[in-house]
Amino acid sequence: MYYVPDGTKVCGFYECQECGTRFLALQIAPSIVCPYCGEEVDLEIGPDEEMPEIKETAMLLGVVEGDEVEKMDSLLSLAVTGGDFGWI
């Protein structure tokens, strides 16, 4: 699968408020850092650098369970693959 590993039975369906990307993630929380536009914290900062602010812009739209995980993953990946659905 594209967003989550094969055999996943429960995952979160998220939409980023900044970039508008919809995606699946293994973690289920009210909000998470967007993997596409979010900045990950670099813990190896120097003394003159400021700690970047972590923004959790991806909001949980719903929890996907069971066989729906594979279907949702396939549908969401169509946008990324350019609509080439011959592999499904």
C-alpha cells in the first residue's frame, strides 16, 4: 500500500489545514505534524539557533478500520500516481 504498511487494520485519516493534503497515518490523534509541509524538530541545534516551533496542522477527519484501510489507501494514492489505477 502507499500510505500505510500492508496488513494495517486501523489508521487515522487526516487533512492538513495548510497544504490541504489528505493522507493516512498509523497514529490516531486529534492533530499531528503534516509529513508534507510540517517541519520536524532538529535536536542538534547550535547555541545561536532557535528551536523551531512544532505546528500540528493535520487534523483527524476519521478513523479507518478493517478492509476499508486498503480501499482508502488505494483511492488516496490515485491522486499521487496521477490517476493510473491499472495497478489496483
